Amino acid sequence: MAYLVDANVMITPFATPSLHTLRLALGYSSTDAVVEWLKQWFTSAFTSGHLVGSRELIGEVEKRKDVASQLIQTLADNELIRLLDPLPATFDYLTQIEAFVRAHFREHQADDFSRGYDGWYIALAKTYGIPLVTFEGLYLPQYRQDFRKIDGKVRIPFIAWVFEVECVSFYQVLSPPGTLGITA
């Protein structure tokens, strides 16, 4: 099964705190070994079609100028990422998603959501009928009676759920060492 990747799925694992956590969980002796394993894992996962991307993913990750940025650039330059192109339905879904968020969330939170690509990833996943993988966790946001709106950051898993897009955690798609032909 293919999973559409949210940018944070490429960015967060390469952050120093995440590398230390993965080092402990995977039993590596150094974070450098985890970086190499992650690079191999992402390369294999994209090459095999386990993960798919979008131009927005590449653009968001490339802006960072770090290990994730270098990796995504290499994968893109070598055409190792299957990119999902938007279809007319993608724009229809995005319009519906934006309308829902504007109608049900506080204005500043809707504005923050609209400035990013989260809605785009959800619309693209819905267009292709594939799950979206993200680091964000699913929780039920709270409705504020005094604002008559949902309060809090607009999160991918909640909006994906509203629009019947399967949303899974990075850890659900991350294969342990020795799978996908990768070793430490």
C-alpha cells in the first residue's frame, strides 16, 4: 500500500531529539547510524512505492537546508519519488476542506491552517484514495461555547477524519531495521 507523505514525516525524524529517541528504540550506538538508516529507509520506501510524495512535500522539505532537505533533493533529482499530481477533484476537495475549517474553527487558527499545505495533503490523499501519513496525533478538538467554534490548532488527523481520508502515524509505516532490504 502507498502512503502520501506530509512534510513533517521527512523533517521530524532527522531532528536531534528524534534521532536520540530512535537510537534508543532501534538499539543503535550513535545518532549518525540512525541518520544513515533513515536515509536508506526513506530511499527504499520511496523507490518501492511504499511512500509517495507531492511537489509541495519537496518544496517544504527543501527549504530547511538540513539532512532531510539534502535527502529529498537527491531523491527528487534522481526521480525516485512518485509524485501525485493534482486533479480537478483535488481543488474541489481543497475548497471543501477550507470551507469546513473556516466555518468551524476560530479565524486565526483557520488562517494558520490556510497558510500551510495540510489541507492540500488531505485533498490530494482523498483524490487518490490513499492514506496520509503524518506525525500529528488524532485527538478530539474542543468546541468552545463562548466562541461557537472549535478551539485549537487545526490538525491533519481530525480534518482527514472529517473528510474520510485515512490518516496514519509515521510509526505505523516505519519499517524496522532489516525490512525493505535495509540494515544498519
